[in-house]
Amino acid sequence: MFSGRHVIITGGSSGIGLETARLLTARGARVSLLARGAARLKAAAEELRATGASVDTRPVDVADPVAVKEVLDDLGPCDVLISCAGLARPGRFLELPDEVFREMVEVDYFGTLHVVKAVVPAMVARGSGSVVAVSSATALLGVYGYSAYGPAKIAVRGLMESLRAELKPHGVHVGVVFPPDVDTPQLAEENRFKPAETFAISGTVKPIKASVVARAIVKGIEKQRFLICPDLTTKMLARFGGVLAPVLNRYFDGKIARA
């Protein structure tokens, strides 16, 4: 289903975005990668083109709606959008500056909204397409140290839940991904700011590989799934969070107290 299709991936120069691009180009998709860093975009494109893939790149800040619209208009019709661009900055609520809360919303939520708004009208007009956004396990359960990041990813979840209902009658698939910690450059940067209490919680679960999330995304698009959960924990949280949350909160509270 991907052969010859145009797939746009934000955050496509590394991590989940690049791993997804590897899978999709291997299936014959024409991929456009968007990210802020031109150098990493160039390296990603060269790697993919070495395999014979058709790849375009555009350096852009997804938080800039005007720049996003210009880039996506220039790239042409999009069959599949995968919004992976995101930023996580953990820290204690009482210590985080207001700018961090604003940046999380600008990049994680509005960075998703801008690209979705740019491609969805044409999908609706054609009566086909797929839009997938990467949220986070922190959108399923409040986690110590993520008072800035978590709400922004909850907003992504809410956006996609609303869009699922609105776009399904137009033949457009909508999906949302809930990864736990993923072994990416973003996680390494994130770990620089994690409070000890957050490490005590996240240290109980080994980060999964970006390739695992990428495979879940591709399968989710193929199966037209809304909930895309790359591991059992997030799958259980997504489906039974109301029951599991009190149990997990007590467990995490104990970890935090000991930390």
C-alpha cells in the first residue's frame, strides 16, 4: 500500500522518524523528511538514497505555521503524514521556567497541529489519506517531572481523538502513537534534565528501540488503527488506564519517596 505513495515525516532526520522512513522507503514509498537540523537531514537523506530510495528534505521549524505551510505546499500532495517532531524537557514543576511550558506546547502540540492543518484539506478532497501523530505514554498517565511535556502530549492525543471522528467520514485514517521511553538522541538529551525521582520511575523500564516504534506505526497505518501502542505496557494503559492508574500511582509514589 506504500509503493509510490508520498509520505511526509516530521522529525525525520533521526530517531523514530528516520526509522519509519527506512521501513517505508524499503516498501517503495517516496519520502519527504522535515526537521530543524539541515546537516542531520542531509545525512539521513544520503543514507536512504544509497539504498535507491526517493527522498526529499526540508529544514523547517514545525512551530512556525507560515514556514510549515510554504514547505508542505512546495512538496505537493501528501498521502501519509507522520508527525514525529517533538521536544521533551523534564523538570520539577516548581523549578521549570514558564518558557519551557510554552515551548513544549509550541513544538509538541502546535508543531503537530500546523502540519496536520496543511495536509488534511487535500486528503479530504481526495477522500483518502492517513495522518499519524506521535504522542507519548505520559499522555496516558501523569509522571513526576513531566508537568510541561505531558500536557502538551495530552493535547496531541485530544487533537487526534477529535480528528478521528471528523475525518473518518471523509475516508481519512487518523492514528496516534503512545511510545514509552525510546532509545533515541532525544532521550539522551532529555536525561540531562530528569530529576532523580523521574529516573527512579523511568529506570524501572528499559527504553525500547526506535525501530520497534517504527514497525508499530507502519502496521498501524496498514491496519488503519487509531491507537498505536508499540509495547504491552502502553497498550494496557491506553485500554485500561482508568483501572491501572491508581495501582501504578501508588507504585510510583513509593519509588519517588525512596528517591
